[in-house]
Amino acid sequence: MNTETTNQGSSKEINISRIIDESPVGKYQYRVIIICFIVAMIDGFDTQAVAFVAPLLSEEMGFGSQGIGNLYSAGLFGLMVGAITFGNLADKIGRRPVTAISCLLMGIFSLMAATSSSLNELLIYRFCTGLGIGAAMPNINSLTAEYSPKKKQAFLMTLMFAGFPFGAVLGGMLSVKLIAMYSWPSVFVLGGVTPILMVVVIFLFLPESLRYLAAKDNTDSRIGETLKKIDPNHENVEGTVYAVDELKASQTKKTPLLEIFQDGRAPGTFAIWLLYGANFMMMYSVLGWLPTVMRDAGLGLSGGIYTAVSFNAGGIVGGLLFARALDKQIGFWPVSIGYVLATVSTMLIGTLGGSLSWAMMVIFLNGATLMGGAFALNAITVAYYPTVIRATGMGTALSIGRLGAIFGPMAIGAAMAASLPVFQIFIMLAVPGIFCAVAILWLNNKTRQLKAAGQVT
């Protein structure tokens, strides 16, 4: 493959972005995507695990609706802290080591949660498990984006992050069996052993981001070795200078956290934060409370888990459909329409009961539009920031978004404890969806302006 090069003195400059964009997606890139997919699966299972067992924990340990809400929010608070802390760290030490650290944290504290005997212990262990989950998300998003050609980036990112709901789907089906055989601790044991094993896989098979390496040292020999695996025609010559289409680290005078507000990005950064906050408040409230709400509606614990599985399955389908639309460069309007449908289906959840099949259909649509919209936000956010601040941009967005995720389940718990009708609760929960539909259209115009100014590619 003929990639663009220029000579600078005795050095040859090679554009990494163009090699990746012009090369077909090969085995090496699929290896990165598959590993990130598995990490996303583990994230999805560990995030959802507490919702699967919450009704049993409530009965065994004697805490009510407010305790369930606090328990779910504790893990999400850990996600918030982990996303911003480790997203910033990854821009300094690399995506690969931070991804390994995240899996180790998930594994250790999920295993400790299995030994809990009180709500307070569970709150601590779920917070610490959330640190690991939050640390993984911005890094697997960035790695997948940076090994994907632009024309397939949104689709491959969504395909990778479909591992999150797939992990929740698989985990939900396994949890029904595990709970029946070994009770609730077995769910946390499964969520602990798997990520610890994944640490070994990461160190053996997951490469570092090429664009990250080039941003830190544009003559790093590892770049040429990896590019040879992506493009067999690449000549790995000593002294080659590697470049990307975006800002280089040497041009960045400020810290990555400050840079996400520079060069006209500040309004879009705030819009992305609000979008994540509104989306996560809706999505994690539905995810966290579905098993309990559906059980109380007469569908039983297994029915509640199966509706949660339906939500996540919808997320996979919706996410892939949104990704195809984004890859066709037709703008963000399909995502905006999706949020309108998410608003309507969220309202309907509060009226469900009696018919499991009807409940699963409504919740499938809710997952397709609400979780699918979250996947689309990931692709949109990655496209909004250049490489050297991408993990920080994604990490802060995910972190700020967790404020909504934390508030939502706690607020529902308080409302249910106050005996507010369920249908009223879900009508109020649906309102942020309208904001998301409007904000997505505004962000579409802002992103086009930045691209025209050369601030993002």
C-alpha cells in the first residue's frame, strides 16, 4: 500500500493515520477489538451484577428500596471516579497498562463483595469495583477508535462496546442458574475471577495505541513494528518520524484536562457532559431497577432478569444501527430520533405488568434507543477530540455523566420508598430524553465547525 511520506532532512516522515485509514481491517486490528470486546463484556456483567441480586440482598440483609438505590449508585460513583482518574492517567502512561489495572481492580473487589455480610460492606466493595469498570471504559474506547479506519470507526467502536450489553445478557442468563444453585455470592465470584484472568491476556496480546506512542515519541521503534503488521508493505526504517493528522504532544502546552476546553471545544465539551449525564440517568436507572420493578409487577425475579436481558439485547441492535448511520456520514439526526423513541418507551415502562412478552418488547425498544444512543455518544465523543486528549475527553465525559447515573437510581429509590406511583416515576425519568434529542442536533453542527477549522479530523 502506498502511504504518504515526506523527507525532512535525512528522516522520512510517515503518517500513521493514513496507513490505518487506507489499510483494510486485518487480523491484528481485530485482535485489539476482540480483546476490548471481552473487557467490555466483563464491564457489562460487573455493572449489572448487583441489579440481578439486589432483591435477594434486600431480603437477606434487611434493607429496603432506598438501600437498593444506594447500593447501585455506589458502584456508579466508583465508575465516575475511575473514569476521570484513570482516563487522565492513560494519556500519560498509556492505554494498555491502565486497562490491565482496571481488570485487576474489578476482579479483586468483586470477589470481596461475595464475602459481604452487611449493606455497608457491599457499598464499599461496589464502589471499588466501580473504580475498575470506570477505568476500563475510556481506554477500550480509545484503543478501538485508534486502530480503526475512519470509514469504519463508528461501526467497529459500537461492535466492540456491544460487549457491554452482551456481557449483561450472558451474565443475566447465567445469574438465573447460579442464584438457583449457589445463591447470590456466586454471581460476584464469576464477576471476580473473569477479569483477573483477563489481566494475563492484556499483557500478552493487547498492543499500545500507535497514535499515543507517536504523540509521546514520534520515533518510537514499536510504531514501525506494529505498522508492519497492519500494512505488510510498510518499510520499517530506522530513524523514521511518525506523525498523525492531529495535534502532537510537543505542540500541547497545557495538560490534557485543560486542552479539552481549548480551540473552540469548550461548548461542545459541556454539551457532551450534559448528554452523558442525561443519558446515564435514564439508562442506569432503568438497568438498575428493572429486576425489582418487574418482580413487583408480578413477573417474578426471573422475569425481572429476563427483561433486563431484553434491554441489553436491544442496546446491541440499536447501537449497531446507529453506528452504520454514523459511518455513512449523514449526520447525527438518526441518534436524535432515537432519543425521542427512548423518551416514549421509558414512559411506557411504568405501565408494564402481567405480560412478560409485551414488557420485553417495550424494554427491547428502550434498550435499542437509550443504550444504543449511549454507544453513539461514545463514537461522537471520540470523533470530537484529537488523539493526545482523547482518553481525557472520553474519561471526563464518562465521569461527569456518572453524576446522572448516580442520582437516577438513588432518586428512584427515594421515590419508591415514599410510595410514589411507579408510572409517575418513569414519566419524570423520561423527560431528559427530549433534551438529548435537541442537544445531539446542536452538537452535530458544532462538530462540523471544528472539522472545517481543522481542530479535529
